Amino acid sequence: MPLTIEACTAQHIGDRQEQQDRVAVFSHPKTKGALLAVVADGMGGHTGGALAAEQVLHAANNSFSAIGLSPEHVRDMLQSGIRDAHDGIRLTRYTSEQDPHSTACLLILQQGRADWAHCGDSRIYHYRDGALVSRSTDHSYVMDLVQRGFLTETQAEQHPNKNILVSCLGDQESPRVDFGKTAPLVAGDCFLLCTDGLWAYFMDSELGQVLKEMAPRQAAEWLIDAARKRAHGRGDNVSLAIVRLKEAEKPPSLLRR
């Protein structure tokens, strides 16, 4: 059965003075049905973070659109998008007094497969019929402690240094880039890309349930509303992209007289 794609993006400024997140979904100019979803959480005062996040969207889409898609080139395409964004953000430091940084989450979906890459603590979730298949690992101080067995994830959520990143775009060090992929794709696959302004307020299982039971646009609205309520007036910028696969509807059959 052929699959169709449902996709949406959504944002909220939260309780901040400026929206420094960026999110977008791009279609490939040459490959029908292929798309790129990007989420970036910019950091840096006086619009610096917003400019850094814009660099992520721009560089990712340039890399995605430059050549035709092929499985053997997708990982290089994802890495190039993140590396080019990092270089662009670094150049900004020399032309202004700003100190911009950004996270990056990139997902490329094409027929039969999905590939993704990330840097920082914005996340990529893959659910199948509401069950968690995989989740990206934050490049953060506390998550490194979890990976080394010094903390549990529950302890990490309460840790005072949970917002300290060990890698992001714009640092002196090259960004740490982790990759993931899945193939084949089936009806019920759903991908969520989001900033910490969203995922900080939800268990993985709750996100999966919402994404299973609601259409992407309805789910995005519900998640943002719930995150705002749970933030109690101290919420960060919120950005998310949802990409879901479902079976294509059969065209109505023609009746013969």
C-alpha cells in the first residue's frame, strides 16, 4: 500500500523576549516526495541566537537541495549541512560582538527510508504506532554522565546543570554530530523534532500517545498548550516539526452501469 506524508511545524515564544528557535520543512526540488525537516535552538543575546538558528536552516536546505538524493550520499549531506552552518555561525563572531550558538536537528525523508543527524540538546524522536523506536541522545553535561553510568535519566532531569551543553554549533570545537536512520518506512511511523522548550515537559510515552491519537496539526497545538501550562510562566521558546506516514487513501471506485 502506498504511503502519504503528513507534516507540520509549530512555534511559541514562551516567556522569553525573543523567539530564537527556528523550524522549517523543505521539499526537494528534484525528488518527488522527499523532504527535509529542520529544528534549531539559537543561543546568544541581541538576536545572535536567532541569526545562528537561521544559519542552520539556510545551510541545511542548501546541502539538501544541491544534488539528487541517493542513499550513499545522505549522511554526507546531513553532515555537510551541520558543518556549513557551524562555519557560518563562527564567521558571525568575527563580524559582530555577538556570541551566537545553535543546536541542530535534521531529518531527511525519502521513499522507503529516513535519515537524521543532530548536535546539541534539541531532539529527534521516532515512534511507530505510538511506541518509541529511537530517540537522539542530548549532547549535554548530564546526558554524558548518564551514558557513563553516573546518573539515571530521572536524576539527570533534576540536575542543576542539565542545560549545560558539551557540543553545539558555533563553539571553538567542531560540533559533535550523531546520526540515525531507519528503513523500510511503514504506515504509523512518526518523527518529532523539537527543542528543549517542548520535550522538557513530557515523558517519551506521553509524546508517543499524543502523536498516535492526533493528527500532526492537532498534536502540535495540544503539545504546545500543555508545555505552556506546565512551564508556569517560566517557559523557553518552543519549536517542533512532526512528520507522519500513513496509508494512502484509495480513490473511490467507478461504478459501471
